[in-house]
Amino acid sequence: MAKRPAVEEALLAAGEPEEEEILSVREELKKQLWLAGPMIAGALLQNVIQMISVMYVGHLGELPLAGASMANSFASVTGLSLLLGMASALDTLCGQAFGARQYYLLGIYKQRAMFLLTVVSVPLAVVWFYTGEILLLFGQDADIAAEAGTYARWMIPALFAYGLLQCHVRFLQTQNIVLPVMASAGATAACHLVVCWVLVFTLGMGSKGAALSNAVSYWVNVAILAVYVRVSSACKETWTGFSTEAFRDALSFFRLAIPSALMVCLEMWSFELIVLLSGLLPNPKLETSVLSISLNTSAFVWMIPFGLSSAISTRVSNELGAGRPQAARLAVHVVLLLAVSEGLMVGLILVCVRYIWGHAYSDVEEVVSYVARMMLVIAVTIFFDGIMTVLSGVARGCGWQKIGACINLGAYYIVGIPSAYLLGFVLSLGGMVLFFSLECGIRKILLCIVNSDRV
């Protein structure tokens, strides 16, 4: 057999790693899309529960809409975001345990999280009970505060379901079991449409019925996932029943859960704080209604990068647990490409639907036209915030929650919130600049992250 020329051998040798790398990127892209697709759908369907409730209440009038929106914002600030953040500790614990094939630990971690989040929910429920009085102390409009207080009290049962739901979702996603999460969320959303309609309109409970329907739907979702974990063969190695070991070493869980909660809460609180500040602007009912609709819209589309964030958290934690840091680094590069593409596409869609989106929430023309202008700001914000969210998922997968918390503190509170206050109140530029000012903080810190060798 004739020997290949030396130059040809060198070219072939140089080409092999490049081809291998292309195949690896392709495989990684498939893995992330397979994970992220159902996770995005599941997150959107879970989020749509509160969105549907606010939409129904919006057709009862401007005051009920402002009260329900304010209550949702307050509930997110003082409860839901905290439980979501604490449950995110399972991204690291369960993800790395699964990668290291220590399967029995996943069930222990889940039980421990369920118990501790239930305990934490008790004082949070007390805070929700006095929502109206707390809002009055912060100078909110008395009518809006009273309406929000009533709505929040009827949402208290949802608080205890929400923490358990997040524990089940994290437990399954870190094992790459995502289709049941999506299916259960879909069934719950379909159920919520009927339950909310019956309670709000058929039984005449109004905004109280909308708040109670959230609790009913969350508990339905928890029940579906709990049954799946119990009977599915996919979880037979990771769920071996209840164990007293779950009640030990709570301190180690809190060491990771607290910075995890701070990382998530600092981001979510900043946007909710903007809605609370809107109640102090001139014409508070209009400003609160529109900024609450904007926040609901942002939260809804934010579920897409949040799904990518959950996927990359699983991929990174699994690969690090298995001792493959190079594969984890490749996963980060791939997800950043996906985040940029998603942000551009979603922003374009928001711009296209800006004149019709407000009609889903209100029949008041002033509200609809204001929402249309706000959609342009949301389109810009969601692009940069999406990249930030994905990088937060990387931090959770690596166990860098403290670093993520510090980054979010700088982005939203050292730069973003002060800028919003300056432009919105000192310079009297109105509520529209509040979201955009918050974006300025994100962008500056984001540049530091992208140029950091650590990520």
C-alpha cells in the first residue's frame, strides 16, 4: 500500500480534533435542547397559572386588577421567590450526586428540602396574612392595599404547595426526567382554566376565587408529580421511601440554600420592587396595573431562559459530579449561543404583538396603549436578563451560589434600582423608565461576567 504524503498525514491529523469537536458540540446541543424544551414548556405552563388568574381579575375592573397585581408582586417578593431560590440548592446537591451515581442521596436531599421549605413557609404565611397592613406602611394607595391584602390571604394555601412543587421539579430534572414535569404542568394549566373560571365567575367569588384557584392548581401539580415519583420505575433507585436521615444535617442544606435563595431573590425582587414603587407614582392605579402587566409578561417570557438555565444547571452539575470538567465547559459555550438566539427571537415577537397584548388584560384603552409602549422596553430587557439567567444556572451547577448572589447584588441594587429611582422619581420621567433603568445595571455587570475567566 502506498504511503500517504507527510503533508496529507498532517492535514488529516489536524482535521480529526476539529471534526470531533464539531460532533461534540452537536451532541451537546441535542442534549440541552432535549432537556431545555420540556423544562421551558413546564416553566411556562407553571407560570401561566398566575397569569390566567390576573387576566380573569383584570376583566372585573381596574381596582381588582391593581390589587391582584400588587398582591402577586408582594407574594413573589416575600414568599415564592424565596422558596424557589431555596429549592435551587437541589440543582447542585441532586445534580452532582446523580453524576457521581450516588442515587440514594437524591431522595434524602429531596425529603430534607421538602421538610425545611414547609417550616420556612409558616412565618411567610403570617407575612402574607398582613399584606394589606404592610403595603399601607409603605405608602401604597389604601384601596389597592386593601384589595391586595384580601387577595394575598386567599393565596396562603398556594404557598405551602409551591415549595413542595419546586422540590419535586428539581428532584426529577437533575435526573434528566423532564417530560413528566411538562405533562403535569400542562394538565394543571388546563385544570386551572376551568377552576379559575368557576370560582371567579360561576360562584361569584371574584378576585378571592382567582387567588384560591392558584392554590388548587399548585396542589394538583404536586399530587401528580408525587404519584409519578412513587410509582415510576425511572425513580426506583433515587426514591427508596421516607428516611429519618432527611431530618439530619439541616445546617449543611441551609449553607447552600441561603445563597441559592439570595441569588434568585435578588434578581426577582428587583423587578417586583419596581411594581411596588409604581404605586407611589402619579395615577397609581394606571401605573401599577401597567407595570404589573409588564412584569407578568416579562416573567412569562423569562421562563424560556429559565428553562435553559435549569438545563445547563443539570448538565454542568452532572458532568462535574462525573469528573468531566471539559464537558461542562463545552455545555456552557453551547447554552450561551442558545440564550442569545432565544433573546433575539423572543424580543422580535414581543415587538410584533405589542398592540394586541394589552387587550388580554384590560378593556381600558389607556392601559392597552401604555402596555404597547412598555413592550418595547421589555423586549430589550428580556434579551440581557436572559443571558444573565443562563449564567446563574451555570453558577448553581458549579456550586457558585455566593458568587452569583454578589453579582446580582451589584447588577440590580448598586446600579439598577438607584438608576430607576433617579429617573422615575427625581427626574419625574414616569413608570416606563423604571424597567429600562434596571436594565442598565444588568448590562454593566453582564459585561464583567462575559469577560471573566471564571465562567
